[in-house]
Amino acid sequence: MNLSTVTAKNITIGTSFKVNAGAAGGNGGYTYAVYYKKASSSNWTVAQKFSASQTTAIKPSSIGSYHVCVKVKDAAGNIAKKSFTVKVVKALNNISSLSTGTVRKGQSVTVNCAANGGIGSYTYAVYYNKASSSVWTTGQNYSKNATVTLKPSAKTDYEICVKVKDTAGNIARKSFTVTVK
């Protein structure tokens, strides 16, 4: 029985995943082979020829879906196959913006949180502080809410930090400066 697994079903481009080969039953003395291909291709790439090694790392070279096939061979030559699909996506990119870079005291600034790439859906967190301070105030904890309104209280420069987190836990940050006159 082929008990192989992969460490991830979704990854971002530039990262790798591991195939952990395993088996039970049969006649023991297992060897493992690992192959992969882009879903749109008919050509398989050999990641590992039959060997006793149970761990193989694969780093896809482009975005898209990849098929992975793990073959386990026992001492009698019996082969059991197991297949997986791994999706490779663009890296998480924070494309958030501000409504303005300058406001008068008492006016608000709107943070428009946005992202692309990454894995799954996004949540957004917004923090701000006076540029002269190291103490950050939370404008919003991680939430699906993509519009956050801030009302700075003093005539000074404020730093705003927007964090975007995807379903896989990847985080992309973007910083802004707002001048309050």
C-alpha cells in the first residue's frame, strides 16, 4: 500500500514542497520513485529514480497546477502508485492604497486594502503611529474588511502599515506616510 504524502497542496512560486514516500504491506524492501509534470503537459519530469530515499523536494518553475506521481516498489517488484495535485500561485502582493497623502487636522484618511497572488482569500490589518513615536495603534485587526478609515489627532506625520494575510498565513506589508496639517 502506498502511504506517500506531500507537504502542501498549494504553494507560491519560488518555494518548494516535499514528497514523503511511504509504504506498508507487500514484500518489504521498498524503493520509491517520484515524477511530476505541469497539468497542461504530457511530459513527466523525474524528481527521483527508484531509490531507498523517502523524501524528495520539488520546486516548480512556473505557476499552474502540477501532477505528482509517487511509485512504491517492493522486493518482489510489485508497484503501487499514488497521485497528487499541487497548485503553484503568484507570491502574495500587497497593493493597498490611501485616499490621500495629506489631510487637515480633524479630517479622515481612507486605507483601501487590496492584494493579489497568494493562496486563497485575504484578511487585512492596519496599524498607525506618529512618525516620531514607536508606539503603534491598531486601526483594524485582521479582518475581511478592506476599507479602514483613520482620523489622525495631531498635526504631524503619521506612518501607516497595512498587512495582508492569505489563507496559507503568508503576510505582505506595505507602508505609507500621511501628513496632517
